Amino acid sequence: MSDKNNKEKRNQTAGQLLHPRNRHQGRYDFAALIKAEPALLSCLTENPAGEATINFADPLAVKLLNKALLQSSYGVREWDIPPENLCPPVPGRADYVHYLADLLAGSNQGRIPKGRQVLALDIGTGASCIYPLLGGSEYGWSFCASDINADSLLNAQTILDRNPGLGTQIQLRHQANPQAVFRGIIADDEWFDVSLCNPPFHASAAEAQAGSMRKWENLKKTSHLDHTGPVLNFSGHDAELWCEGGELAFIKTMIMESAAISTKILWFSTLVSKSANLPAIHAALKQVKVNDQKTIIMGQGNKESRLVAWTFLNASQQAAWAKLRWSNNKK
């Protein structure tokens, strides 16, 4: 079986390991994490095997763990988010970034483009600004990060101010129209190499609350077990958790808007939390006549997620894009 077929098979296997370049393989090194974030020490407990872990049903412990991961693995200092905002699971979020790097490499003769000339657009960056921090640290990419919530952007700016080395390559923009995705964000003289998004997945506040309660109950039942996969957090303000029509409606809007800016972004992408939404998403992509689309299954611990990416450019146009924008990249 060819390397290509092996990779495709791995991408279709549920429960697969983290991306090979993901820094968070295996068990957490709590000694190193506590050195990075001493407050995490007070959250440590033991699993049935007597190994160090945390209570993953404790939001503070989860936040401190992710804060320590960002500090120890990516050099992000004094990262913090308000208690009402979603706490991103760093290992899973890093996986998305690494798969996007692979996607860009596919348009660049197998070489991952690195450096500030690579420009990514993060839709709905949130208070954590997690994707720009990870993408900037891992690959040196520049980011434009948008959000409809002004308070979230204020918190994100505070994080950037504390990390000027990364902050200088990350620009925040307020999306004034809650019904729009790309409209109003991209200037006429701007082009992006990739867009990414973790869309709200519920269709109403009541649905979001019910989903969070189910997850909390399930997690409490297994809180005595050792969780080595991506951590969970079930906070989140309205825009992070739900929108009218839920995840599918949001992604359909994204796809329709992408057709109007088909040459402004090389690869569009989004996470998809519900596999049942994939057929409708693929149909919407067919309707706008994308040139290529990819669905990548990402298995992180016991959790499966997926990203869908699409481009309107053919192979020769992608090669020309790469030559024009990334020709200074070294192998």
C-alpha cells in the first residue's frame, strides 16, 4: 500500500492518535507543567493506578492545565480567559493547525510554508485566541482573527499584549454583522492562504444547555478515571455555543460566502462536530462548484472530530499561488 493510501486510511480511522507533529503525545508531564504553572499543583490527584492526573470535571483545573500546556510547549505567557468563556483543549486545537499545515503543503510540492508571509484567517477566535497563538508559535504564520464579541476580542488583545513576540503577527478584527462570516472582514487588497473556524454547534440556548448538562454528567461518572486525551470545558457564552440553525446553518453560510471570494483564500476550512451534518455540507460544496474538497477525520483520545476544507483553485492555480506567496520559504 502506498504512503498516500496509508495516510488516507489513517485519516479515516476512528480513535486515531494525535497528529504526528502534535507535541502532546502520550501522558502529560505534570512535573514540567507545574514548573510552568505552579497553581496546577493544587489540582493534582491520582488515578486508580496511582498516577498523577487532574479532575477533568473541575473547570479551574482544566483551565490551569491548558494554561500550563501553552506556557511549557509554546512559550505563551500569562494566558487567561474569563470563566464564562470556552476553555480550548490545546492538544485538539493543535491538531487542527497541523492538518492545515499539511493541506498547504499539498499545494506547495509537499513543503509546509512557514513564516510571516503565510496569512491565516481565524473566524470566531474567541477570548482565548488559541489558533493564532498555536499557528504563530508552531509555523510562524501571521493571523487575522475575527469575532462578533467585543469583550472576547478585548481579552484576546490582553493575551497578545503579554506576548509581544507572537502578538505582532496577530491582528484582531471585530465582526460587526452577526449574520456574516467573511463579509466585512476581508479588505479588497487582502488575500489569505487558509481560513479556519470552530463554529457554534447548537441551534438554541436551550439545546446548548442540555448538551452541556449531558457532558457534565458523563464526565462526573468517569472523573475518577485517567483522562489523557484532550481536556473538556463546558462553559461558553452564547456566540461560542449556539447560533440560529446551529452548526450546519453556520457552515452553509460560510460556504455560500466563500463562493463570492473564491480567489481571496486558497483553502477554506471548518471543524464539523456532528458527522450527521457532513452529507449536507458536501452537497453545499458541490452546489458552489468547488474545485477540490477534503474531509479529514481527527481522533483525539476517545473523541472524534473532523475538519472539512475546500478550494476553488485548480492544481496549476494552487502552484502559482504558492510560488507567488511562499517562494522565499526554505525546505
